[in-house]
Amino acid sequence: MLNFSKTDTMADPATTDIHGEAYASTEAASGGLPQFDTTVWAGQIVYLLILFFALYLLISKVFAPRIRRVMDERESAISTAIASARSVQAEAATQAAAAKAEVEKARADSRAASVAAKARIVDETNRRAAEEEASVNARIAEAEAAIGRTRDAAMTNVGLIASDTTRAIVERLTGLDLTPAEADAAVAAVRTGGAV
């Protein structure tokens, strides 16, 4: 770089132009950008290597272990969560199977209870029907016996009534007074279809 003093720039404007041209020509000769100046590449490479090793040491000794620890903790938490979820899922499946078995057992028990109740009701109904039938049959037999007794009594009375009626008719028509034995004989002859 060129050193310009105040006195030089102020005193001689022609020098300033010369120096300005000299500075511009130096910049043009160097290529314009300092990164492309090959004379400073060795220093830049040294600084880059120092920065690379400093960053490498910082990342490998400080940041990478922390990231590794966080990732290991996260992986451990995830694997623990997955294992607990699988165990909960297995337990839920076991409980679901047990619940299904209990439901099936309850259904079977309810079916058996329903069948037993139905059989018990049918047996009770049959027993009551048999009792009612026996009671009705006993009443029918009793009624038939009462009817038979009433019929027999009526038949006995019919004979007496027929005998009395025959005596009354004969007495009225003929004026003869029949004895009860004669009236009974006449009624018996009529019953058997014989002639009087």
C-alpha cells in the first residue's frame, strides 16, 4: 500500500494523479480480490487448518457427546415407550380374551338358565294341567255318578208314577179301582212290549 501524506496530496495535484494511477495499476495487477492473491494463500491455509482443528476438537469433545447423549436418551425413551406400549397391548389383548371368554360363559349360562327355566315352566304347566285334568275327571265322574243316582232314582220314581198314573187313568176311564200290584204288572208289560 502506498503512503500519502497530506502535504503531498495538497501540494501537488499532479502527484496525486500519478499516485492515483499508480495505486489503480497495482490493484489491477494483483487481480482485484485478495482471495485470489497467491502470495497470501499460505497464511490463509494455516488459519483455515487452525480453525478446522479447533472446530473439530470443539465438535468432537463438546457438542457430539452432548448430541450423542441426547440421542441415546431419546432412543432409550422411545424403546421404553414402545416396550411399555407392547406390554400394555399384550395385557389389553389378554384382558379382551378374558372378557370375551366371560361373555361367552355368561351367554352359555344364560342359555342354560333359560332352557332350565323353560323346562321347569313346561313341567310346572304339565303338572298343573295333569292336576286340573284329574280334578276335572274326578268332578266328571262324580257328576256322572250323581246323574246315575238321579236317573236310577228317577227311574224308580217313574215306575211308581207310571203305576199311579195307570191306576188313575183306568179308574177314570173304566171306573175300576186297580190294586198297585195290577198297575205295576201293567206298566211292566208295556215296558217289555207285551199286551196288557
